[in-house]
Amino acid sequence: MKQLLTVFLPILVISFIFLAVYENGEKGSSSNLSSEKEKWVGAWTASMQAPFKDGISHEGFEDQTLRFVVHPSAEGDNIRLRLSNAFGEEPLKIEEVRVAVSTKGPDIISGTDQQVTFGGDKQVTIPAGEREFSDSIPADLTHGKDLVVSLYVQDKTGPATWHPKSMQTTYITSGNHVLDADESAFSTKEEAWFWLDGVDVTAASTEDEALVIVGSSIENGNYSTVDANHRWSDFLAKRLNQKASVNHISVLNAGISANQLINSSMDKGENTLARLERDVFSQSGVKAVILHQGLNDIRHYPEYDADKIIAALKEVIDSTHDEGLKIYGSTLTPFRGSGKYTEKGEETRQKVNDWIRTSGEFDGVIDFDKALRDPDDPKRYLPEYDAGDHLHPNDAGYKKMAEAVDLSMFE
């Protein structure tokens, strides 16, 4: 018996340590060892995709500082960052990362700037295909405050994992300028995030949880005002924060411009099923999902019938339920007058929407179609909510979408 205990006790101890690290975040990430007792909840995310065949994401970076502005939807006393090299071709070496509270855009509030470390080191090398959490960082992050994340890469990165069309300006300059208090040295501006795909906060209570929104350009906030945080997810986060019974829920936006339910491509990202694990299930503290997908498939593949779209939606529902998460469906928005509109596609949209509303497959339903359509021409947007391309909402339309969400579903 003593011999058995001698053999098995160390194995049990090691197993418990491994499980604690795994459940706290990324499997195998050494940075989690310092924070395994803290409960983390996602406060912000950006869904990453592969670099394009040309342009800035293909060229990558060398001896440059990139400064990102992000808008967390939760508050906490500690934060951690998540960096992604999911689509990189080689290990990504980052020399230094700093985080601060924004005073306005890329300018930082004096005294809030902090060094970010990874396993105690300020440098981090992320293998191709992997992600890495930072160590826990003390922070007084409250609702409405933006974070400024600055990172410096010295060696040539190669093609970069990124989130294009961020609806938020990123600031870039040569050399190491992570300590700069304002944007004066940053000569280049891009509307994209690179490598940074998550910000977590320590939960204030055991009830704190995250709601992940999965979709395409409408979720991404295309045609909303840049740098204004006017995506419908931003408006929803504000509504949740203002209601006591649901203000423990953060909102994570996993939208990708032009993304599709069924098909994957370099410029449109992986299809919904292919990215569920990375973009949804692995998010810290996730408890529920809102799905708004299918319209791009209908537009680009008019030969797809409603049964094909519904079958794919069912796969997403089943996968989400298998993870123990709730999933809320949302009807597909009007698109008459936009490019690739067809009457056959409209017929398919109506059939899919009828199924979303009546099938009972989802844990709840949000009727975006009803919220945005013109009562006199229900195949189109109401003009006051139309961004002008007859496919995307404007700022008022995104706000209306958030108002269409029944918050009691989350109570």
C-alpha cells in the first residue's frame, strides 16, 4: 500500500494542478499559474482571422509599435490580456507590451500605464497556431473606460493574425514608443486589430458571466461611426449594465465582416462552426451565445435553400448546448435593394426567419427583422435605420437592435 501511495499521490497532485491551469484559461499557458485562484470573465474580444494575400497583414511588422484602443464591457480590479498567433506562419516574438487607461483615443491617463508580463517576463514568444495570456495586472477598470494596449515588435513578424475592419483606429509607428503618453509619434493609422484578441477581468462575484455574440459584418458594426463604440453589442452592454438584475453579464463581440455560417475563406474568416471553439467556447466565463448568421450565405449562394441554412444553424445549436451553454437565435435582417439581392434569396430568408421564430430550437429569440424592417415594405430597412447600402444598419439601427433584445431572457 505504501508503494502504491508513493506512486499515485504525486500523479494526483500533478493532475489537479493541470486541471486548475486548464480551466482557468488557455491549456498549457504558463501565465495562468500566477492567477489560478482568480475567476476570470471576458470583458472584450476580437475574432481573429488569417492575413490577406497582400497589404499590411501580409507584410507584417518589424521594429514597430502598435497601439490599440479597446472598449471592455465589464469592470474589475485585475485584468489580463490574450494575444493570438492563431494564423501565424512562425513564432511571434513581442518585445514589450504595456496597458493603460485611455483619456481619449490613444492618449493615456497619467499614472495608469503598466508593464504587461508573461510568466514574469516582459518578452513573450507565441508559437504559430497558439495564444497566450498575460499575467494578472492590477487595474481599476470601470464601465465606460477604454484601455490602451501598446506592443513593440523588433524582429520581422511575417504575416500577422488580425481582425480587419475593427471600426476602431489603431496607431502605428517605427521604433519602441510603448511609453508615449499620446499619439504624436504615431504616424500611421489603420482600422484593424493585430494579435490582441481578448481582455479578461477578475470577477467581482460568482454570478459574473459573459455573453458572446456571433455573426458577420452587422455584429462587427460595419457602417457605424468609427471610434464611437456604436456596434449593437456596445449598446446592448450599456443596457445590461444599467439593469441591476443583469449587470453581472459582459458582452463579447465575435463578429467578423463578411463571415458566413457555412463557408470559410481567407478574406471572410472561418465559418461559424469552425471557429466556435476558439471564438466562443474558450472565452472566459462564457454562459450564453447570441447567434445572428445566415444572410451572407443566402446572398452569396442563392442556390442554398432554407433547409440547408437551418441544418447548419441546428449544428451550431447542438454544439453550443453540448458545451452546457444557452444559445439565443436572431432573425435575419432585410436586404432588398442591396447588392446580391434576389427574390429567391428573400424567400429563403423568410423561411429561415419563420423557423427561428417558431421551431423552439433556440433558448430564446430576438426579432431583428421586425425591429428594422419598413412596415410599408418589409423586405427593406426602415430608412431611418438604413446605413445607405440597404444591407447594414446605421448608428440608430444598431441602437434599435440592442433595444430589441429582451433582457429578461438573461435573468
